[in-house]
Amino acid sequence: MLHPTLCFLFVSTLTLSAQTLPPGHDHTVEIPGLKKELYAGITAEDLLRPGAVPSSVKIVLVATFNAANYGMNFNGYSHGKAVLTVPVGWKVDVTFINPSPIPHSAIICEKSDTKKLQIPEPYFTGGATPKHLMGQTMGKSEFSFAPDEAGEFALACGFPSHALAGHWLAFNVSAEAKVATIQFGDQPAKEVK
Ligand SMILES: [Cu+2]
């Protein structure tokens, strides 16, 4: 396993070299070595779907979905630019997929935790992929949690420094909401059905 400091240096180097590219270039570059069959047919809309039973949702998070944010995205979104909202007490089933050879993971944390270099524990019990600090490459895992507290949270990559680099989506747990909604970028939030 790479030492966390080395990982951070590696990411910093990646970011620095990417910054020298012309604007917009990062969205067109192919990330090399992706195992594409792992996420064939999955779209951004699969970020949030109704669950199999009432009062539940199904989330599919694909890390390195495309080259946005140098691959540090979920289904193409980073820096909290997709906002998932679920009513408090609902059950959340997450499928995490990382088709790339660069390790990533997923963890539910407080929104403010995305400013930390490391996120040690999920905020809600069960809310992380196995060994989220080490991450996973070219694979898939599942986890579930039941948020019993309203607030502003994030579904973040738990690999050291990635959340800090923008590898996270906003996840709101609402005491007022009666349905689950998703908001992509500047578009209005819409109910998932
Ligand atoms: Cu990551």
C-alpha cells in the first residue's frame, strides 16, 4: 500500500500537470485503462432511483465515470455539483463501481468532512465501502445505511485527499421532504420515480 503522503503527492502532481492543459481539455481526455464493462449502460440518472421497497432509494456511484475533474468524479459529477436528497429514516442502498486502476471508494460523511485529508469513519453505520481509506480498483462493492438524522452530508471518495480534490456529491437528509429528489448542476431538483 502506498503511504498516504505519497498518495497525496501523486494526486498533487496529477493536478498540477492537468492544470497546464488548455481549458476544457480535461473533459475530452480519455482516462486510460478503464474496465468499461463494469459500468456499461449506467448513466448519471442512476445516481438516484427508487428502491425495491417503499421509503428506500438505490444509488449507483461510478468513480472515474469520465475524465471530468481528472477522473475524480461520480457519474461525471464532482465538488457537490449533484445534490441527492432523501427523507430522514429512509433506507439507502449503494452500489459503488470503480472501473479504473486508480483506487477510489465511497463513504457517507458530514459535508464539512470533504475539506479533510482523511475521513476515518462513515457518519451513519454501514455507510462506506470496505477499507475505504485504501480504496478499490477495477471492482464493485455494495453497502447500505439508514440516515436517522437530518442534515447536510456528502457521498465522498474516502481515498486520502480525493474529497479535498472535489471527489464528492452532496447528500441531504431532510426532515421536511416526503420524496427523494436529485439536482444536477444548475437544473431544478426533480423527484426520482
Ligand atoms: Cu477518489
